[in-house]
Amino acid sequence: MSAGDPALFFSCHAFVCTNVRPEGHPRGSCARKNSVALRDYMKDKAKAMGLKGVRINAAGCLDRCELGPNVVLYPEGVWYTIKTEADVEDVLETHVKNGGRVARLMLKPEDGPKKS
């Protein structure tokens, strides 16, 4: 943040890709890998955990479909691949609640397609 910026509206803003590509698309799509249900679970679990200032949103294509389902958390800009409800729970507990990182799920800039 820069001096003079307003306070963050959310302490954590999660964007979960729910993009749908055609069946058989060579890059795949997060929605065809259960991302909608995982997003819904993440919303419900965050609420059940009593996490305040957290917003879980659906996102369009995040352009890393091969690695999905993908979620990116702001304000840090940390990317994760989440494939199970247990992955969602690890991200919420370790990253969102406790400020740590879930190294086994993190995506690095060099993972996936080259940025254009």
C-alpha cells in the first residue's frame, strides 16, 4: 500500500476461478474440475470458521487452467491450486486465519503457461 491509500475493504479477498471451457479443451477448465463446488465450500467454511473481513468470489478465467482449480488471495497476491475440500480448509486455516502459507498448494510465477 502507498501512503494515502484507503484502508483495505476486505482483509482477504479470494478469487476462485469458475471459468468453463468446452469439454475436451486442451487447457482444461477450472469449472470442469469442481471449482464451483469448491468455491461454495470455501464460502461456507470461512463463515463457519467465523473469519471476518473475508470475501470469497467467483472469478472468470485466471489463465492457469492446466493447474486448476485456481484461487488467488489478495492483498498478498498468493496463488493456490485447490483440488479438495481439505485443500480449501488448509488455505483458510493456514493462510487466511493464521497468515502463513500452504507451500504444497502454492503456484509460482513460472508454473503454467507463459505470461503474454
